[in-house]
Amino acid sequence: MGCLIPLFRAFVALVLFVIIFVGFLSYLIVNNVAGKLLSADFYTNTLESEDTYNRIYNDVLLDGELEQTTGRLLGDIQIASHQEVVELLREIMPPEYIQSEVEGAIGRTVDYFNEDAENLGLYIDLNLPLNNVKPVMINYIDKRILELEVEDSDFSGCSLNAAQSVADTFRVMFDQLAGGVVPKSAPSLEEIKPVCRVIIFELAYGSLIDGAGLNESTSAILENSKEDLRAPFENGDTIQVLKVSARLLAEPKIDTAIDGVRENLTGTGQFDLISQIVEWDGDRTESQLRADLAGGRDWISKASNFGDMTSLVMVIGGTAIMGLIFFPTLSGMLRWPGTTLIITGGFFFAVGKIAQSKVPEALSDAWETSADRVSDVPPAVTDLGTDILVSFGSQLTDGFVAPSITMLTFGVILLSTSFSSIILKRFIPVLK
């Protein structure tokens, strides 16, 4: 019988070791899920730390592969420099607006995985930016027109050939504006006699209407707005002529661009990220992707329901019971739990340190591999996504190290104390 008791204690201690080990593992997982993955602040703070919103303007939207998309959003108006593109995009989509929309999408996603929302609403509302495109771009064109040089027309007399020459010059400028290009200079109308301006206008206008390249809607707008263009022309106001013609010729182009963007949005003007992911991936349907997300939510819910408290009870309770089964031998009561805590804490500390170096790298490789499979993902998007995922991975693995150090410290204290138990036993007679 005396031999069975040590064997029984060893067996129970081994079982309790497994319980403590599993309990601490579940605590680390649940603590990271509840404290980070299911917290909107975890994502919003990470995005801010990676300077995400500025990088969207300075890197992503200026990526060579997105240049055509960015150009369409700006109505295919020729922009003088990349810096001006950034400034225009900031006016159309202010950083604060993008941040609020992204954080809103994060909040809805976190609510979904916390089971506070039944459906996942992962979208960005683009109504405000699209409403801003036309006024911002027209204002930009006006500024460019104000900067152009009004040159001496060298117009003398009022011959048909001279009038046709000036009319042809304006026709070229009208064509440029219709193509989204702001001319760098224009002939002065003020120096030309009023009667000659009338002739030049009719020639330029007639040539514009009869010329090729204008779509039906633009031609209709010009025909209905002839008098709006005639007034500044006959008043000799070159700048105003170009401003009015820019609105008549460029606005339809901008409207077409806006309509093209809206074709990829929902009926309420939202960019659905789920649909976009499906389009980029191509291997799964939207219903399959949503089913996968729902399965992930169920797994997270089960892990969360297990709870921090249950995990801590397993660790603390298991440690206490392990000590009690060696009662009244104080050295055993301290040494076995101490050794268990050292092994468990040391193991997960090592795991955490390895994860800190490997998990971010693995996430980066996985993201880049997925991006390589999808030809439409621009490099700037891949780079930004990589940096964000690396930051996420680093923060998640940090959650393993600190608790492991705490457990390891308690284990060392218990084990060290067990070797001086002879001193403690003098003050507690019931212990051996």
C-alpha cells in the first residue's frame, strides 16, 4: 500500500500537469482572441501605427497599376504632377473620411464575429467622394486656366482667313479640353474687334459641332449651351471662354467616369469588399466565402465561451490541487507545482519567442503568395497589406510572452522555496 501512494500521487500529478498545460494554452488563445482579435481598437490602432491612411494616398493610389483606375476616378483629366494627384484625391476623399469608413467596416466586422450582428457588412461608402469628384475637378481646371498665358493674337483686319486661323486655334483648345487636357496658352480675344469676334465664334463653334470625336450627349449639351459660350467670346474674355467651354466639354467626361465607378458599386453607392475579394480570388463564390467566415465565427464563439475564467481555474485550481496531493510533505507541495509551472511557462515562452520571429514572416509570405495568385492586386497594395499583417502578427505573439514569464516566475519561486522548506516547517507543525 505504501508503494501505491507515491505512484498514485505521480499519476494524479501528471494528469494535473496536462490540465494546467491545456488551461494555460487556452488562456493564451482566449486572451488574444478576446483582447485583440475581437477588439476594434486592435485593428484601428495598428492601421494608424502603419501610417495606412497616408500611404493610401502616397503609395497605393499612385501605384503604376492603379494609375489608370485613379485617372478614371479623376475623369481622365490630365494632371500636371503626382503631387497634384495626391492633393486632388485628398480633396475628393479626405483622409478623415477614409479613416471613418474603414473604422466603420472594422467595427461591423468585429460585431459580426462577436455575434452582435447577424450579417457581415464589409463595405466602404463612396457616395461622398463621388459627389466631390466633379466640383473638385472643375475647380482644378479653372485654376489651371487662370494660370495659362493669354498671348497677343497678332490679329489684323477681319479677313476670313485670319478669322479662320484664330477659330482653328480655339477649336484645338476645345478638343484639348474635351480630352481632359488644359492648354498652356490661348490667344487674346480682347484685342480683336467685336464684329470679328462674332465671325470667329461662329467658325469655331461650327467646326466644333461638326467635328468628329464628340459623343451624342456632349454635342447635345453644346448645342443647348451655345449662348452661354457666345457671351464671353463676344465680350473678348478669353479666360471665361475657356472656363465655360471646359464645363461644357469636360463635365460629360467626368460624369461618364463617375458612372463607370458606380457600375462597380452597390445600388446605394457602397464598395462591397466581400464581392471584391471574390473577384480577386476567383476560386470561391460569395456564398462560399461567407460560409467560411460563418464557420470561423462559430469557432471563435466556442473559444470565447470557454472563457478566461475557466482557463484560469484550470491553471490555479490544478496547481493548488497538485500541491495538496503531496500534503503534508511541504517540499513536494512546492516542488511539483513549481516544476510544472516552470515547464509550462518556459515552453510557452519559447513558443512565443519563436512565434515572434516566424509568425510575421509566415503571414507576410502567405499574403504575398495569395497576391501573386491574383494578377489584379497592385504591388503597393501587397506591400501595405504585408506591413499591416506583420504588425498584427507581432502583436498577437506578444500576448504569449508576458503571461509565460509570469508563470515561469511563480514556478521558480515555488521551486526555490521547496529547497528551504525545512525552515518553514518549524513554523507550521502539521507539515513534514
